[in-house]
Amino acid sequence: MRSPVSSRLAGLAIALLLGGTANASIEFSDTTSERVLAGIRFTQLTFKENGRTITYEQPVGWNYFLDGSRIRFTPRNITQASGDIDQSRLSVPRTFDDETLKQLRAKTLTLLPGGSLKATIVSEAANPVLVNNLQTCEFVVSYEAFDREFMMSVIYMNLPDTEVRFRTIARKSDFEKVRTAFRGSIFSWQWER
């Protein structure tokens, strides 16, 4: 029999998962454009959000593919590692207040791959990256899967009507390298004027 607390937590987890991407505002695509800086060409992915164009430069040497309503990235030379950008609709604009952080801690644990064991949030940080002066929040989780130790980072960014998530997963031994590359790419996220 479930306790009232575990029933509420399970309900919160289901509600957060079902919040999903219904009417999500960012249209991920594999459309590319090019930017030139000091004679060097940079390939950018181009997304749409409420009539605006977003450009984003994935980590160098990483592959990408559309996976439903999210876009996934994998480094070429590291196995069991990935990054993805996903989103959920927000019913009202949200700030990273204490109640929101509490909800995000619970939500972060639901984003682990199925079958994960011994999940522990090992750190959280306010504003690890700023995107167009939008605040962010990051949670880092350790866990076990397939008899190996893994780490996951989730950086949350709030738009007025959308929660954007930048998630990185890698074996513990590769995590910092993968996380640094993916997190660094987030700085390239820009809305064209």
C-alpha cells in the first residue's frame, strides 16, 4: 500500500511527464545555416519559436538527429554518451523559486533512463549558463545502469510559455568531458533579431 506522500510524489511525477511537449513552442529541425567569424565558417542548426528564429551550434564533432519533439546529440568518439534538448509547455511563466526548485529536483530524477539504480542528486547550481540573459538552473545526478556508473546533468531554462531542458548523460569516467562540451554549446543558443 502506498503512503499519501509517495502517492503525491508519484502523481507529481506523472503530471510532470504528461506535461510533455503538447503545443511546445520550439520547432526543432535539422535545417542548417552558416555563420562566418574571422573567415572561419560555423554550421548552425536553425529552430523556430513563436515566429522567431533560434540558431544553435552543436558541439564540434557531434552528430545530431531529431527524436520526436526533441533533438539528440552524440559525440563521435565516446560511447554511451549523449546530449539532448527537450521542452515542456508551461501554463504560466515561472521563476526558479524554492517551490519550483523542489519540483525540478523530483522531475530531474524522472528523466533518468529506465532501470537506473542508486540515483542521487550530487549538485545543483543557479545560472551555470545564461542564454540571452535568461536564468538557468542545473542538477547533476549520479546513478547506476548496466552495472556501470553514470552521471546526468539537466540544465533548465524558462521561456514565458516553455521549459527548455538541456540534458547530458555519460559514463562517470567521461562525464566531465561530455558535459563541458555540451554545456559550452549552450552559449551559442541565440534568437535572431
